[in-house]
Amino acid sequence: MSRVGELGGLVIVDKDSGLTSHDVVARGRKLLQTKKVGHAGTLDPMATGVLVLGVERATKLLGQLLLTTKAYTATIRLGQATNTDDAEGEVTATTPALHVTDDEIAAGVAALTGDIEQVPATVSAIKVDGERAYARVRAGEEVQLAARPVTVSRFDVLARRDVGEFVDLDVDVECTSGTYIRALARDLGAALGVGGHLTALRRTRVGPFTLEHARTLEELAAAAEADEPLLSLDVDAAVKTAFPLRDIDESQATDLRTGRWLEPVGIKGVYAAIDPRGRAIALLEESGKRAGSVMVVRPRGIGD
């Protein structure tokens, strides 16, 4: 039997390096004793940090969560390029980088900040003719991905370290979904004429969810062993954290729970309807003269 009830909620995992997002979901299913676990915002195996899991009915929230902005800390190595743009790939070129000045680095970073066109990392999960790009690359194919618009709202160099013939940069990045941090490393190194790749990546925030909400799988396993709560946020807290709110009365709550719609009130985008007891009843979106449900959190008979 599930440890978190039929409504469930979100588990914010601080992912360890070496695990795929699918690995984390599989372990989550065992810990939570349910098959109804999904994730939002894939992390590469090398990366650590925030991975959002939805559990039970809250898996239906994952597609609606406003996870459009993300924040990372990372280390970029200048002077070496790899075929994956990160440390897990094979080195394709090495060029001494100690001559690169701080001013040149700052100019290169500035050019990669703001609204930019980015070619995703070739070894990525983007589909090319129905097949993942990384699968095609590993099969020996030459893959060309089209540039996509992304926004890098922050790209700050925190520290420079000269390591042998390389330059390591510790950076903070805030960006929109779909931005590849290893592509930023690749493009910065290319612009400076020395090549570059990512040697470390840690995601510190996904939308409103941060490392403060997160626990490692080891910590979650210890909590399960001690029969302590496993959810980071129950479904009500998750909804209230992630969406604009609209207070409704009991009659309106009954309408939504039985599939009816409400009068609009002028709120843009997806928002949550909260009943007098503080419970999330539904996610709504307004169109014309209706505020209709995009997800009923508590259908009639569930979560009473």
C-alpha cells in the first residue's frame, strides 16, 4: 500500500551523480510503495541537485507545474572539448587556455547572456525523426540539431582557477527550460578559441522548488525506515506553492468536483481553486465566459 495516500504530493529529490532521472523514479517507487511516480525536468546522470517527483494523483500536476525557470551552479573547463560537451565524453581537442584573460571570458559570457539561439548538446534526449539524438550519436550517426531560442537571465563567473594548462570557471546560471548548460560551456570555449566542456553541474532550483525542499535518496530511505513522512509537499502545499490562487466557496467546490465550470474572474494562465478548508480542488484556466478545469485535484469521492 502506498505510503502517501491517494492524493500524494511532490517529493523533491537532491539527486546524486551517476543516477539517471529514471533511476531516481525507480527507487522512489520502491520507497513510496507505489507505481504512480513520475518526474519533471530531467537531469543528466553527471548532474546533481533538484529533481521533482510527483506521486499518486499529484503525477497529474507535473505537466501543469510552472517549471519554466531553473538555476544551476556549474564548473566549466576551458582548454578541452569533448564529444558530449561534458566530462563523461571523449576528449576531441585540447588547447592550452592560460592565455585567455578575465576580460575575454567576461565578454564571452556576456554574449551568451540574455535571449540567445542555442544549438542543444548533440548527446541529448531531443528526438530526431522519432529517435533520441543520443541514441543516434551512440550508433555512430552524425547528428545536426537546429538552434533553439532560450533565455539565460544570469550567467555569472564566481571564480577562476588555472589548473595545469586549463582554466576552470565556477559559474552560476539562471535560465529557461530547454537551456543546456553544457552547451554554454561548449560555446564559451569555442568563442574563446580553446574549446570547453562542463565538469560539474548542480541544479539548485526548478521553478519554485529549491534545495531547501530536497532530500537525497539516502535521506528518504532513512525516513522510510523510521516511518517518517516522505512527501516534501502534500498536494495542497504543492499547488499553493506553484500556482496563483482563487478562493471558492463550498458550492463552487462541489461544482468543480462534479465536472462543472465556474464564472471567470480575470486571472490569466492556469491557477488553483482553493475551498474554505484550504484544500486544492482543481486547476482552472479561463476561456471566454468559463473558468474550466484543466485538472480536478479532488474529484467527488477522492480526498474527502
